[in-house]
Amino acid sequence: MTNRLSPFLIATMILGFAFLYAPIASVVIYSFNASRLVAVWAGFSFQWYGALFENEAIGRATLISFEVAVIAATGALILGTLVAHALARYRRFAGRTLFAAMATAPLVMPEIITGLSLLLLFVALEQATGWPLGRGILTIAIAHITLGIAFVAVIVEARLSAFDRSLEEAALDLGARPMVVFFVITLPLIAPALAAGWLLAFTLSFDDLVIASFTAGPASTTLPMVIFSSVRLGVSPQINALATLFLIAVTAIVLAANRLLRVR
């Protein structure tokens, strides 16, 4: 029995990879284009990388997006872990079905509906209580936490469902309190799921455009909002350079993570 790939399968793989990565490769190539026109090649140049680092709007938006993503991912991790623990450990309690449906609703709800409803909520709260005062980083972070909780809860609940509870029961039999068992036994063993949930929530927050557009203020423009407003007038070579830098950063992180897993 041969393990050689058939010509049809090889051609399909090539076409599939070309469909996925050819547009990304074109973005990287044209980030070194000397011409301001994206579709016209005028020679090799690093000028757009220099212009990118001098662009204060993109730099400020990147910092805002990073700050919001860290806050949102951390908040979603804490709340999502608690939701997952409740769903995985307590199979029967009043309102469990409704609680589970509400916790996972952002997974299937269109982002435009989520963003609009959160905007109306913030406006109503400001009129009733004076908080939050306008829209900014805080409102974007709260909105992204609402979105990220569902994803973290699904990931962590799946890990807890396959968790060997005999370890927790042994610790309880030895006199450990439930809170101690949770922090000393449970959390370290589900750490990979927690890391995956945090990274997913961070990525969703950093990449979000729709919800941030509804909940952001004039002084809290995120990076996707800046990019979207820029490409509406035509793709700037600076955006190609920015995308290339992000691609390099993501590739380096993935390779480092794979290296770390192999060492461990």
C-alpha cells in the first residue's frame, strides 16, 4: 500500500494554500513598493515603514486597542471561568438553561445588534446615573468583555467537563477547603484552557470593528476603526506595512509557542 499523494490531491492542496495565502503574500510584497499607488510597482523601498512609525494616529490607536484588549481579555477570563465552573460543576439549579443560553448568546448574536444594544444601555445608564461619562476605553472594554465571556466559557467548560474530579475529591477528603481546591488543584490543571480563552478573547477584542464603532468615543478610536476609515479612501501602503508587521509578530509568537511546547 503506497502513501504517495495523488496528483489531484496535490493540485487541490496547492490551490487551497494559494487561495488562502496569495492575498497575504501580495500585501507583504506591496508593503515594500516605492509607489503610493498600491497596484503599481515602482521599485523596492522601506519608506512606508518609516512613514508608519511617524503616523501618530495609528500609533495612538494601536496603544488604545492593546489596552482595551488586555482589559477585555482579563475580564472575560475571570467572568467566563466562573460561568464555566457553574455550568460544569452544578448540573441542576433553578434557571440553569436560561443562564447557559444567556451566557452563550453572544456566540450567535450579530455583532451589530450587540453593539447597538450596548450603546443604548450606556446612554440610558449615563442619563439615569451619570455613569459612564461618555464613551471611551471603558465602554469598549465592557462591550468586549460581554463578547469574550461566551468564548471563554465554552472553552473552559469543555476542559472542566473532561476534568478528573477524583483529584479534587482527594484534596477535599484531606481537609482542603473548596476555595483552596479551586485555586491550588483546579486552576493549574485547566491552565491551558485558560490561556487559550484569554488569547481568543484578546484577539477578538483587538480585531473587533463593529462593536467598537458603537461604543467608542472621539478620543478612543481603535486600530481597526483607523484602518477601516483609511481603506475607504483607498488602500494606503502604510496599511500594507502595518499588516506585514502584525504578520511577522504573530508568526514569531506562534513559532515561539511551538518551540516552548516541544521543549516542555
